[in-house]
Amino acid sequence: MPKMKTKSGAKKRFTFTGTGKIKRKHAYKSHILTKKSTKRKRNLTHTGVVDKTDEGRVKAMLGA
């Protein structure tokens, strides 16, 4: 049976931390930024961690 391919979209969006958690970026930071407050844009800049309920799905997409 062939190897499972990594989903290329997930490969670009998620990275692993040293402890094995999965880092993600926030949505809503790509366009239409004029109506968003500076505070909101600043808070969207920081990375977050994928919730433990979604970790299994993301790991399956990454082939990990």
C-alpha cells in the first residue's frame, strides 16, 4: 500500500512546537483591514495553538 500524502494546504498552515502541540495562525488578517481596529489586527498577529479536539484531524492531514 502506498504512503499517505500530506495535505499541501495543511502543510503550509500548521507547524509543530517542541512539545508536540500544533501552532496555527489567526484568520481575518488578510484583507479589508481598514475597518478593523489596530488592537484587533495586533491580536490577530499572534499565533495560537490548535484545540485538543481538532488535533487528531490536523495530525491526520499532516500525516503525522
